[in-house]
Amino acid sequence: MIVVTGATGQLGRLIVEKLVSRVPVDQIAVSVRDVRKAQELAARGIRVRGGDFTDPKSLAHAFEGASQVLLVSSNAAAYGGDPLAQHRSAIDAARSAGVRRIVYTSHMAASRLSAFSPMLDHAATEQMLGESGLAWTALRNGFYAASAMFLLERSLRTGVFEAPADGKVSWTTHADLAEAAAVVLTNEGRYDGPMPPLTAAQALDFGELCDIASSVLGRPIRRSTVSEDEMRAKLVASGMPAPAVAISLGLYRASHNGEFAAVDPTLQKLLGRAPTSMREVIAEKMGRTA
């Protein structure tokens, strides 16, 4: 049995959908904070159990009978929480439940030296997994294309994208990464430890994204570079919590340092096709043809 955590989130739900097409539903289970949000999965024959990273007893129940656990990384840091404590609870619960293998949604830039704080947590979690005594795989996912679209959203209306200096990023879709995760989960023993970066075929900075958006929309989207202090003030004024402000600014700093610029063919090999491009993502968002 494969247990997927965070299965009502964007990535977790897509991973479940990809697994359903590969293995019988009675071999799929989910661990979710709110079982009411997973009733559609239960109706399809998928085992649904409540599991909260902050409640180890609930995780023990959610992981019962699992051979593998897909551990979707926590985003608690953006809200002042401790993702490492949560990941440790999940790893301990998996080991106690007799799980053979954990597959973790890490990141292409996982490093203890990153300027983007979530990468520090990914690196520390990979170390925990290495010390757990369990088989493990780290999906070193490319940066989510959805994050680029979230950051671009206002500029698609106003015609101007304001942000500090940045660098190229291998923007990669949730759907492509979910499909890759399902391939890895259904090939136990084939992929061990940290995987190569799972990226789309092209790395783009925000200036290049604005050029693509301009082409798709048929009107100009201008890239405007502002100072980090100016950006911080704008984010604080918008009501963004202080931890999230620090993370947001770290994205630009780390990309400027080249942390997210790698492009690797592994994702294409896993999918058996070309990964989705940002031109396709932007065109779909705007209801246009790529």
C-alpha cells in the first residue's frame, strides 16, 4: 500500500490521480488533516484517514499497513511553524508503522547554503531520511510553475511586473511533477536517495516570462526592477506575514545566485514526453493558444 500525505493539496491530489491510473485503488491510501475534504477520494475506494504532522498518534494510524509513504513537504515555515519537527514526526511514524520506503517532495536547490530558506529545510529533511534506516527517495522538484503565475498575476492586469533582480528558474508544473512521483512510487527500488533535478526543458527569468506573456497576450508586460527594501515595504503593506516576506525575498536572491537555473533531462525521461513549457502554462492561464 502507498500512503500519500497532503492528498487534498494541489500536488498531493494530483499524485493520487496519477497513481489511480497505475495501481488498483485498494493499494492507495491518503493521510489528510481534514477527512471531510477527501470524501470524493473515499467514494472511489481509496482509504482515507486523518493524519496531522503535529499529531504523531494520528500519523501512526494513517500509515498503518503502508509499504511506502509519499511525504509532501510542509509549508509551515511561511506561517511561523516548524516544518522540520513535522517532517521528523512523519518519518518516525513511518518507521514505527513498518514502512519500507519514504518518497519525499524535496527541491532541486536543496542545500544548507541556500539563500532561499525552504531549501535549508529540504536539505535537513534529506539528512533525516538518510539517518532513518529506511529506504528513501528525494524528488528534487523544479520550482513550481504555479508560483511564477501567482507572482505574475497582478502584472498580467497592470502591464508591469515589479520585483528585485532575479535569475533564471526551471519553472515546472505540478502535473508533470505529480506524474513523475507516481512513476517513482510504482518502481520501488529503482530510484534511491536524491534524484537529479526534475525540471522542465528551459530556465527563464522574470524578464523572459514577461516577454512570453506579452507575446501570448498581444500587449506589453514590462519588467521593472526595484530594490529589495522597496519590495519588502510593498509586501509588508499588503499584509503578508513577516516569515512569508523573508521567504519571498529569498526567492529573488537565490535565483539571482543561479540556484534554480539547472535544466536536466530526467523529468522528460520519466514522463516519456516533453515537460510542459511556461509558454503553454501562460497560454492556458489566459485562455489562449500557445
